[in-house]
Amino acid sequence: PSGKPVNLVIPFSPGGLTDTLGRVLGDELSKQWGQPVVVENRPGAGATIGASFAARAPADGHTLLLSSVGMVTNPLLMSNLPYDPKDLVPLALVAAGPNVLYVHPSLPVHNVKELVEYARQHKGEVSFASSGVGASPHLAAELFAMRAGIEIIHVPYKGTGPAMADFLGGQVDAYFDTMQSLHYAEAGRLRALAVTTPERIEQLPDLPTVEESGVAPGVYSGTWFGFFVAADTPVETQQALVAAIEKAANDAGVKQKTVEMGLIPDYRDQAGFKQFLQEEGDKWGEVIRTRGIKVN
């Protein structure tokens, strides 16, 4: 990018994970380019408003989109997207936010195996909160139920705040949330049972994976954060953007701040990100079809 400022579109409200991470990366890109990177929050409609804005922006590399798992799931869940997914091209993945399976301490279970056994004994009674139909915690709960062969009640809320408030109050039994909520577990207000990654994570060596329980195979879920740009952006511009994002994402200070947000730095280049999106689409497509999930 040259001359004019670069717009970084965040399809969520200020203060959330995507916004916070976007500002950290935006500052680093701004330093590299010697020009301002202006964060523009365009929240609403499950991140599709921001995505459609970025898809329609001039394809000159001056409008970037930092978005999340909805880029894969929205086209599978919504019949009338306000943009064509083909109008955006992936650039690079920068971070991952694995889910942790939390339960309320009033539930008499201390590991994943006990939770699955309890759910089988109390058929259709165990409730899972989510921040909305089709949101990452909802899909994580459906994937878990599908792989463990249990029935659950899904309780959607309007956002993470209200979901967490009711969960802490014991109105809901379980919740797949990011590592950000571990402080509640440390304070004894929630119980963290397992993390949804293939292997245990460095930051939490004592927390088992769902996989280790042996009762719910292939439960890998969570959110992730990656850059997109208008599809007509020239290839050399895309390559220059990817190189700048790689440098920013791998900066020691940026990595440190990413970890402090409860995320895992996970840089993947354009080819790696495209492959990752394909795998995400296959996995969530199966869950959405099998469980009959629709967003009106």
C-alpha cells in the first residue's frame, strides 16, 4: 500500500477479541508501511456486514478484513448472504482461539467422560449456552454432542456477555468458550474440563484435550483470525500484503499480546490458510447438515 491510509475492517464491535487483535496487528503494519492503518468497526448480522463492505471496497490493497470462523459458517447457515464469498480472497491466518469445555460447578462431573455418562443418564437435560445460533460455541456444542452420541439442550443468547452471566449463575450447565474465561475456573466459579485441540496446549499443560477422554473423538473447535481482501486485488499486491502480515504476526511483541488475549499465535501463509478454510468448511458443513442448523 502506498500514500493513502489502509482501512482494516473489523466485522465486530470494539472491545472484542477480533477488534483487540486487529488493533495490535494494525499498529505493527502501520509501523512497517510508515502510514496509518485505520481500524473500522462494521459490526452486525453475524459479521456479514463488515465482510460485504470489504468485498465491495476498491481492490487496491487499501481495505483489509480481519475476520473469523463466520467466514466459513455463514455461507453454510444463511440462505441470503449480503455478499458473494467469491468476492473475498484469503490472505493469511494469524491466530487461533481454541475452545475450552467448561461446566458449572453444580454439575457433578469432573472430566469429559463423566459429563458424557451424566448426559446419557439425564437424557436431553444437559444444557449448553451459546452466544447465538450458529456461533462458534453453538457449533462446538453440536459437534461434541454428535461425536459423543448424546442429546443436549442448546440455549442461545444475544452475545457472549449474557451467555456467560447466566452460565456463572448456574442457569446453564455447560459452555464452550475461549481460554479468556479460565480466570473464572481458577476462581472456582466454573470448572474447565478439556481443551478442543488435537494436542494439549503449551499454556495449559495440565488441561487434557477432549480427544484424550476417548468418548468424543475429533472434537476440534474454536475460533480463528485471518485476513481477507477483495478478490480482484492484483496478485503482486496480495503477495506484498501476505509478506507484511507474516512479519507482523511473527513479531515477538505481537505474539506476546496474542497469548495474553488467550489466543495461540498460528501464522499460515495464503496456501496454508486456503487449505485450513477448506477443512473448516468440510467439518462445519457436516455438523450444520447433520444437526439441521439454520439461521433465519
